[in-house]
Amino acid sequence: MTSNAELGDFLYSRRARLRPEAAGLANGRRRRTPGLRREEVAERAGISTDWYVRLEQGRTVSPSNTTIDALARALELDAQEHAYLRKLAGHAPARGFVRETVPQTIRRIVEGLPHPAYVTGQRWDVLAWNAAAIELFCDFGALPKAERNILVFVFTDPRARALFADGWPNVARAMLAQFRATHDLWAGDPLFAELVDRLRQSSPAFANWWPDHDIRAPVSGRKTLHHPTQGLLRLDHASFQANDNSALKLVIYTPAQVRDDGP
């Protein structure tokens, strides 16, 4: 059984995203809001409108996997969104969040890496880092513990805006969407709520994008950075989960390999 406002918000966001014409429905009478009506989603999923309304309102209900799968088809969710919907519908209330700790072995390995590397937890707190990460981003150790957070750095620190330059909106929005997928499994936890409230108040971009309920999985890729002393940098990045604790994520940046195809 779950009472889940995030489940309801996610269903609403995906219902509003669908266009009647694309879903094979006649436009019919004038619609007050974008997207499909609740009864149209319910009909496409083969469930009662009342049951769907209860789900979208985040009320205490217990949807079966069959219902969740039917809703995923009705809302035309991709595989990642489908898996995320299952987690929202079926997860048990989590115990209070506790900031993770990094085992000393992992900390020493990170500190010994030649390229920028850091470890974050589920709340994107920066828990361990090396000298190269300090040089590339900022001295996390000089910040108060509450400030050591990648989202806080990217959304509120002018250095991050300058570092990512024109690429900042894409970088920031991708980070927000990755964080959202974890946040909703901890919704209501005071530490997660505190972080979101702070970001909403201090970053207009975060406040504007948060209601979209975008979700993404972490992916490797390439970023272009405009460093104040090192100049233009093109870096490949990837993230890895720790076997000791799957909540820990190691992020590594390395110089991008430039192809030389000759003349």
C-alpha cells in the first residue's frame, strides 16, 4: 500500500504530455488543459476512471504490476519511465535518510587517481574527491559540509555557470533529471526536502524545471569546460557504482581523445 504524491505527479505529467491526435483520439470538444483527459487514460489502460483518479491523486492504493504495465502502455512510456513508474508504485516507505560514508579503501583510491574524480551519495552530496577535482571544480574541503553537493554547486555557484558556459542548461537539466529519479523514492524525507527547497529558492532554473518531472539515467559522455586557468577543456566522463554500497557513485573525468583521421 502506498500513499504517493510523486506517483500522482508523474502520472499527471505524462498524461499532460500526450496529444490526443498522436494517441489516436479525436480532438472533440475544447480541452481546458493540455494532454489526455483522465477518463481517456483510464480507458486506454482498461481500468476504471475512479481507480485512475485515485492513483493520480496519490491516494492510498495498491496498484498491481498488471495495472502499472497497462498505464505504461496507455501513457506511452519508454522503458526507463516504465521501470521508474514501477518503483514509485511499489516502493515501501524508506527509513530516514542518513548521509553515506565512503570506505577508506575507496577514498584512498579516489585520492590517488591522476584525473578529476569524486564520490557522491544518493542526495548528490560530495563525499570524497581528489586534488584534480579540486583544481577542476572547486575546493570541496573548504566548503561547509552542507555545501558539498554537486547540485548546489551547479545550480547556485557562479563558478559552475562560467565553467560550463553555453552548455550549462543541458548539464544542469540532465543532473536535475537524474536526481529526480532518486529523490522521488525518498520523497518526504527531511534532508531531501531541505535540499529541494533550497534549490528552488536559490535557482530560478531549478524551480522552473522541477515541475516537469523529467527523469534520466546516468550516462557517460563528453563535456566542454571553460576553465579560468586551464582554458578550453574537452573531457569524457563516466560514473560507477561501488560494490561496498550501491548508493555511492564514483565519477571520473578524463581528457577526451581527439580522432585524427589524417588529411
